[in-house]
Amino acid sequence: MTTTFGRSFVAAAIIAASSIIMPIEASAAGCGGASWYALTSKTASGERMNPANLTAAHRSLKFGTKVKVTNKRNGKTVVVRINDRGPFIRGRVIDLSKAAAQNIGMVKSGTASVCYEIVR
């Protein structure tokens, strides 16, 4: 016999599990702010950050995911590999390495409005 409490508990568990999965799927593409960084510290994936590599930080995409980033102002694109977590500033959706930022013409400004999508 299943009680009302039991059904409520199961429903809550399903909702909680789907809320954990949904942000990753929902972030497969999007638009927002981007910034760049050139630190040489360890990334969240455990590798050393190299500003000369085409890498980026994203809050939820799996490490190793390839993402095409397009600068909305000039249409320039670059494909980066996710190897870090961030950005942690409201309105920003991705942090690029300095090399990636150079490729899309945003080093001087420091930030840009971009769109991104997973490439396979």
C-alpha cells in the first residue's frame, strides 16, 4: 500500500532529479556575456590553464565539450574546449582563454556579447 506521503516523496525526488539534469541540457546553446582570462592556475578539470590554448569555462557543460562561440558584434567565431567552471558574474555565460578572445576580437574590450552552441 502506497501512502500519500510516499507518493509525494517519490514525486519530489523525480522533480529534484530532473532539475539537476535540466540545466545541463538547457545550456547546450545560449547567448549572453563573455569575458576572458589569462591565469595559469589549475582549472576545475585539473589541468593547468594555458592562455594560448582555445579553452573556456562554463558553469555546467561537461569537461571536454567543444563549443562554437560567436561574437555578436562582428560575427567572428572560435571553437573552444570546456576545461573550467565559471563565469561567476551575473549575465555572463562563458569565460574564454585569451587566445580564444583574440580570435573573436574581444581582448581590448574585455567583454563581449556572444552566442554559443555545442559542436560535435
